[in-house]
Amino acid sequence: PTDTESTPSLPGSAGGGNSFRSNSGTKQETTSSGQSVDTPPTPPGDTTVHPLTLYGKDILRIFPFGTTESAADAVKWSDALGAVDTEDDFSIRDPHFDLTNTKITKLFALSKPNDQGKLSFEGFRCGLEAMGIACDSDRQFQAFVDVVDEDKSGDISYDEFVCAIQEIKLAQLFNDPFIRTMPTLHDSLKSAVKLGSIEYSPDRIRSVYPIHQVKSFIYSTRPNWATVRWINVEGVNTLLMRRLSVRYRLHPLAVEDTLGPAFKRPKYVKYDEHSFLVLQILHPCHKSVVKTYQNMYRASQFVLPEDDSPFDTMSQSELETRLKELDIGHVMTPPEQLSLYVMEGVLISVQGSGDTLWPALKQRLHVSYSKVRQHSTAFLVYTIMDVCVNELSPISQTFGAKLLMLERLMSLDQRYFDLSRIAACSKQIKGLQTHCKPLREVISKLIASNDYQGETLQYFTDVQEDLAAIEEECEHNLDRCRSLVDDFNNTRASQQNDVTYILALIAAIFLPAQFLTGVYGMNFPYIPETTYHDGYFIWWAVMITLAALIVLFFKYKRWL
């Protein structure tokens, strides 16, 4: 079979359904035998023909009536659709690769199955053509049917119908000439991607990474001894995702969320074929550095009153150096999307690139008596989410350590402290808090669904509690940011009040001097005191005495 664009007409369609019926002066009557015959209309009493008018004008003179063909020809049609938006990649949700249960079931029903729910060979051929698969040679089609009809019953069951379409679509996706006809798939061959797989059971495990024989792996099935096959894709590759979507009948909307350029909000969707989760994961930029500050933060929370916390002994230069290590972009990585396709016995994970998430998972899988080895794919989903949440706790506590260092630095140098540092730290904390909220909503949906029950449900509840603790810690850190800003503003206001107070005291001390200067500086022709030989020294003695008395008065009032 080869790919074609032709699609057969569906049962029940008839030609001329959109044709116009001319309004002639005849009417139809139905005879007793069910046949209709034309009978002439009964002439009215007044046989004068009056032209149809519109606003007093003859309609025939306004609109040139004719046949429907001539009316259609009068319209200037174009075979092109005009300008096309090339930014939207419709190949992501191409119906050619849509093998969802809804579409296949509808297509199977339109192919007219018999009473036993099976298709004849001709119905099978129509169903394939409706999927864009055609075979011009009857002999080749018969040979293909002999292969598809495994039970040799002479007709095609639903399962055989699905398997046949999957085989053909996969063959096309591994055929180089066919791939070249689809630019999006052909261009994706250049993108770097790594495919790996782990298959395990309680007493056995095997893995391969990276997989070089992609075709052999795609066509393979999970072995009987394995309870779970975990397929991990590192990198976004349209062709590989299309192959996996055909092999495991992934929903087009889920594939679109994975391949789309924009990050999707964390969500959980239940499809007929599988469950789909979108997660946003964060990692520490330098795990050892973040771990160090996490330990320092924990130690500072349980310090005795007579002891010093690790941050109280830091000098100003050391604080500046450490805070520079925790600037924006040095604590946590940008969010990365992780897509999970969950099926019975199979889990497919797709992420943008390799990271530090999977060593922790492989460490749990390596232990034969671990919980994840004893359970199904549902527990593997919990394990992945648990590792994702565990990555967030060190980041949150590192921000707490950063705030403690900022508080220490502000106490050492309040005058030249840069308030924008607190705003930058608050921005980082809000980013982490924004990341946690939709993730908690996804876990709540998982708990509310019927897909996860028993012991696995209890573990999901534990992850939800850990995430709630991180959110509370973020809120506590934001409160501390607001408190530091208030302390800074209060300190600045107190400094300004002190300056104003001192200036007021100085002005009060020199007020008598200003008064006497104004008196003796008047332009009277004769002022006796100005003619004294020792008048200048007397003036200074009086001023100093008054100033001393004012200072003593301030001391007495405890204003100074």
C-alpha cells in the first residue's frame, strides 16, 4: 500500500446534495404506487402575469437570473487559499497519524462491518483509503490482506484493522523517500535526540542508553517478564515523537503539547488510550553549593540563644562574596518541561535535555527491593514526581539562607545597603512559588482521579504535603523580605529624624546670638554698647553664657 491523498466518499453521501432545485411552474403528486408524476398547476382566476417587483422595480431587470452553473462561473474562484500563516506547524497534529481509539472506531463503523463486527475485504480497503492509504494493485492488496488476516477467517476484525494501520504508518515513518515528502519530519533528522529504555520487574532489570537501533526498538514489545517498560526521550524530535505516537497510539493533543514551542502549564489529562501529564521541573545550578547553604540555613534555625548562627560570624567582605554566588541565574536553572505518557505497563517520558533528575531515579530502580520495582507504572509516576519535588526543597532553603545573609549585611552597613538586593531575592522566591502552585494542582487531580489507588495514593499524598511545606517556606521568606524592607525604611526614617533633631538643637542654641546680632546690627545713629572699649568681648561672654545655659536646660530636660 502507498500513501495517497484521495479519500472515498463515506456511506450515506449522495451526489447533488448541495444542488439548487429550479422553481418551475409544476408540482409533484404521489401516486398510490409511490411514484411521483408532474401535473400542471391550476390556473388562477386572473391569468394576467405580473412581474415580481422590488421597491417598485422589476426584479428580472435588477438581477440576471440564470442556471446555477452560469452563476457559479460568474464568481472569480481561485485554486489557492491566499496568504498562509507559516508559523503554525499543523504537521504536529496531522490527522494522517491520528490513531486514537475515537477516530479508529468511527472509521471502522463507517466501513460497514457485518453483524459479527468484522469488515469484508472491500470494507477494509475503503477504511484504509479513508486513512490516506491506497493500493492500486488488486493482487498486492490481496497479498497484504492474507498477512493481516491472521486467523484466516476471510474478514478483518477491529484489532487486525488497527494493527494493519499501525504497521503501514510505521513503515512510512521509517521510509526515507516518504520522510522527504514531509519537510517538518525531514528537518527533525538534524536535531539531537537520545532515546533510552529501562525494563524491570521485582527480580530483574535491564536498560539501554542510548538506543541506536531505533527501528528494532520501536517494533519490539515489552517482554513477558517485565512489569514496566520506561522509555525516556531526551530532546525534542518531531520524527521520533511521531513514531512513538503511532506505535503507542498517543493522542494528537498530547503530542502537540510536547512538541509545541511554548511551555505548557502543568496539567493532567485522561485520554482513552493513556494518561498525560505535563510537569515543569527545576534544578539547582550547582548542587554542592546549594546543599552547603541548605545545611547552613538548617543549622541557623536551631541555634541556642548563647550561640551564634553560621551567618552571625561572617564579615562584610565574606557576605558580599557569598551573596554574589547566589545572584539571579546562579541558584536554579530555568524551568524545563517534562511530558509523561502513562499506559498499562509502559511509561514514556519526554524532556528537553538531559539533567540531574534521572540519576536519583536510577538509584532507586537499582535496588531490587525498592518500592518502585515492586509496583506498576503508577508508582513510577509517583517516583518521578517525588524526585521533582525533592529538587525544590534545597532551592527554597537556599533562598532562606540568602535572606539571612542580607539581614546580617544590612545590620553591618545600614547606610550604604542596596535595597534592590532584597527585591531581586523576592523575585526569585516568587518564581519558585509560582512554579509550585500548578504542580500542587496536578497532584490534587491525580489524587481525585480513580487511576491511583491504595498504597500509591498514600505516597502521592505525601508528595502533596512536601509541596505544601515548600510553598509555606516560600511565603515565610516573602514575609521576611517585606520585614527587611520595613526595617530598612524604618532605619532610614530614624536616621533622618536624628539629623533633624540635632539641627533643631543647634538652631536653638544659637538663637540668642541671632537675636543680639539683629539688635546691634540695626542702623541707629547711636547705640551706647557699641562704643564700649571692651564691647566685643562682652558680647562673646554673654553669648557663651546663654549657650551654656541653654545646653544645661536641655540636659535638665533630657533632650540632649
